[in-house]
Amino acid sequence: MEQKQVWPIELELASYAYDEEDETPAVDKVSLQVEKGTFVAVLGHNGSGKSTMAKLMNAIYLPTGGKVLVCGMDTTSEEDIWNIRRHAGMVFQNPDNQIVANVVREDVAFGLENLGVPREEMLPRIDEALEAVRMTEKADAAPHMLSGGQKQRVAIAGVLAMQPDVIIMDEATAMLDPSGRKDVLKTVRRLNRDKGMTVVWITHYMEEAAHADRVVVLDSGRTVMDGTPAQVFSRVEEIKELGLDVPPMAELAMRLRNAGLPLDENILTVADMVKELTNTLCPSKSNI
């Protein structure tokens, strides 16, 4: 008998309704498999169900219909709940809600202490997690003295120390300034690339989603788009009809194509645009 593939995250017609009598669930019969080592961005306007789906992936919410599996474990299984949260760590929007200690190192240790990890194993895991987010020099600092971006990196370190297979970022950059958002995204993207960590990145920033391997778009609790960033963001008009923006370069590319310039549909960044315009307008220079 062929063995069923185990995905880091799998939703099988998963639904979640805040009220049993609610005819429009926050998440409505979503089926989704997240491949190991991928960086998946989830987009949607406010109320689309993306944060609810994130909480289903970490067993904070349990599905009211269908199934949610984390590394093959059913989130409704009480005996697996701790294992599920060890495999799928979550970072929330406000780092102040996730930081509980008066010293950075102690905060990173908090989750490990709850799991009963022996001290001799705990210490190197704390050091490794702080190094991964480049916060080693702040190990003995007070979290309230840190910037928003630094606090979020500490929150990420707390999750990393638990050595999860999946890290779920629930709009974790929403309260940060552009510099802080860039810093956190760069950190998580590096961990995804270097450590093979699976990332589910819930966001409403299109420029962040452009860096993902895959983009899933939700509307009214259902999946309406699913593909590479280039595939999704080339559908500019459809994205806008959903109340979302697209990366500025993707929209500019669409306008230039409509004006008759034969540009590729895979343009998402300024670098993409410069390269494509050079190839299109000055082909001789692109070959130099």
C-alpha cells in the first residue's frame, strides 16, 4: 500500500466558524498543502480569514469542519497538542504580547522551560537561536529597551529555540516601520534558505509576498488564487477587485504592456524592471 505523503501543514476542507449558527465561516472549506522548506505568503484583505487560518495551523483554533494536520498530526488530538506546537511555532503581530521576561536570554528560554528541556540542552539552543536572528549582543538586554524590529527578532528566537519544522508569521511585521519590516523579512528568509525551515507568512504587504516561493490569496474565507508571485501578481485587475494592491513594478509592467511594450509578466521588483527594459529596449547592451 502506498504511504500517504506527510506535509508540514495540510488543510483538508478545513473550516472555522466563530459562531455555530454563522452561515459564513471565517475559513470556509480550505484545502491546502504546504511543502517542506517552502516560503508561502498568505494574502487577503481584512476579514478574509488569513489570521484565522494561521491560528488553525498552530492549533490555537480547532476546525469546526474538515481537518488540519501538522506534520501528520491532527490538531483536534489532545494528546498531540504539545507536539504540534513544537513542530509549528507561531510569531504574532505584536511582539510585546509574546515577550514575557525581563531579559532577552530568559525570554528565549521560556518556551524551552515549558517543554521541560534539560538545562544542559537548553543553553546551546538559546545561543544558537539568538545567533540565528543576530541578537547575541543583546542577550542580556531588557526587551523593553529594544526597537520594534529587535523585539520581533527576539520573539522569533523564542520560537526557533524550540526547533520547529514550521514557523508561522501572523502579520508579524504589521506594527513595524519599513526598516524593521525589511529586517524581520530578511531574517526569516535567511532561516528558510539556510536551515530549510518551512515558513507561512501571513501579510498584507505585497512587497513582502513578492519574496515568497508561493502566494495564496484568500477572500471570504476561501482560496481564490494560488501560485508563484509572478503568476499571482500578473493578475493585476483581479487582485485589485479583491481590495488588494500589487507590487508597484508589477502594476507598472502591466501599464507598459497595455501601451504596447512587450514586457515579461514575471516583473515584481525594480531590478526585474531594469533587466527587462534593458533586454527589450537595448538588447545589444544586455548581451555585453
